[in-house]
Amino acid sequence: MSKLTGYIGTYTNGESEGIYSFELDTVKGRIEDIKVVAKLDNPTYLCFSEDHEHLYSVIKEGEFGGIAAFSVDHSSGQLQRINAKVSAGSPPCHVSIDKEEKLVFTTNYHKGTVESYIVNSESGEIKDLAGVAHHEGHGPDPRQEKAHTHFAGMTPDGKHLAVVELGCDLIITYSVADNGELTAMNRMETAPGSGPRHLAFHPKDPSMAYVMTEFSSEVIVLTYDDSNGSFRVKQTIKTIPEDFIENNQGSAIHVSSDGRFVYAGNRGHNSIAIFKVDEETGKISLVDRVSTEGDWPRDFVIDPTEAFIVATNQNSSNLTLYSRNSETGMLELLQKDIKVPNPVCVKF
């Protein structure tokens, strides 16, 4: 396909009206036709079902927060709301779905919880809250005064839910019952004050995973044991230059589908760090860092053709488009100053 549709989650405390869409012209190498496709408050993080028929979004409704389900009109790109599940308090910061579209998982930074919801795979409707786990603890950084759960995603084997706990410096693994109940299986401590934020598995080797830390600005290379859901640290490597002493907070992490390159976002240094993966060991080495041409890159995404990367600069309200060399992993700037108010994440 010469044109791909992307969806942008945003913060609506400025000019944003909700979820936006855009067209990526893969022939021209340009982003065009940005428009609002669903009006709602703070749809900061999004995920698609495996067949791309349904989209799930974080949502804020007054003093309540939760998740909403939408059906996708593939002719117009518009989103039609199906339903939402909300509860009192702050909304989640992350949402993900299992491959069978049976369960949706959310993590709540403010509440320190991970939750699972049953979904109807045919209609996309979010059904009942099925499981919830509350985290307790803290870390040495002043921002780690309590648990701040930041990410949850199913492991490639489909056996476990990997949860990243930023406030307590933990990677916690849960078993997930068919009815959505969560049972803690294993926990791994990261370095005190590192603030782990997001996790991505190696797409070709499910025994390898990569974690981005928010406070220490590092990628942690992990080995994963599917027999018990345990993780072990194999390597830790900085994402910013050693001489960069200004405020930096790590953001997103993504791996190319061939498993050869890991990309990590830096808010403050305002860059994407590019790492090459050693095919024998799974360890990584720095290739380059590329400016995001804006302020506070909250997330970025590799497009389905993997010939492009789109970054979201939250504070400067712009997207940046790069071409990606699949052999070297390098990024070349194609387009910046693509105006979108307070963008957070992008999904194709």
C-alpha cells in the first residue's frame, strides 16, 4: 500500500480535541491529511486489535478515568465509539491487548495498579473488570514516593503478563487466567532509582527483552525464562552521552521486526538512540543518536513497511518523519514541523 493510516493519542489540556489520524504516503515520504477522528479527553495511549478492526484508548471523563473501545471505519479513517469502562480517579497511562482480543490490560501510574478487562473479540466491546493487582513500595528518587505502574504487555509465549513498575524499580510477571485473574509469579529488581518505564521483546528471540528506564536513561537487556516468567539482567547501556548533564527522561523503546535494531527515546536530550543487536548474544551497541527536531519525544513508531519512523514531540506539538535504513538502522530526516497538538503516541 502506498498510503498508510496512522493514529495519534494526545493530551487534551491544550488545543487537542482527542485522537487524530494522518496519512503516510510511502512513495512521497510525507505525512499528510491530519484530522480529528474521535473527540475525547486525554486519549494518551492507544492500541489496536490484531486485525485492526478495533482501537482501544485511555480516556478521561471528568473525575473518572479508564479505557474506551472504538471500531475503525477503514474507508474514512474515522473512529466510532463502542463503549468505555471508567472508575473514580486518574486515568491509566498505558493500554495493551492480547493477540486473541480476549483481554485488555491497563496500567495506572497514579494508582500503582495493573488491571485486566474481558473484551468481546467480535464486537470489540469492553466487558467486565476481570483482575486487578495493587503494587506497594517506593524507590530512592523523589519521584518514586510510591508505586507508579507504567507498562503491561503479554509475553510472546502468551503465558505471562510482563509489568513494568517505575515507582518501585521492578519488572513483575503475572500469570493470566482465562477469566482474566492476575497472579504474581516473579519479580526482578532493576537498579535503585533507574525507573523502568517500557519493555519490548525481541521479535525473533522470545528469550530476549529490552527495557527503557526513565530516570537513569538506560536500556536494560534482559533474558526471559518462559518456564517461570522470570527475567535476568544481561546488559545495561546508556541512551544519552556521558557528558549530557541536563534533565533527561527516557521514554519509548521499540525493536525492528528482524530483531537487528533497538530504538530508544530521550526526552530532554530530545533524541532517538539507535542500537545494533548482536545476533549471537542479544546485547546491543550504540550506532547513533538522531535529533527528534522538537521537544520532549514522548513516543515514536516504526511504520508497517519499516522504511519509516514517526516521532511525537509532546511539548513542541509536532511530529517528525524519518526514513529508516533497514541494513544500517540509521534514520534520515524527511519532514518536521508536522503540527499536532500535544502528541503522545502513534499507532498504525
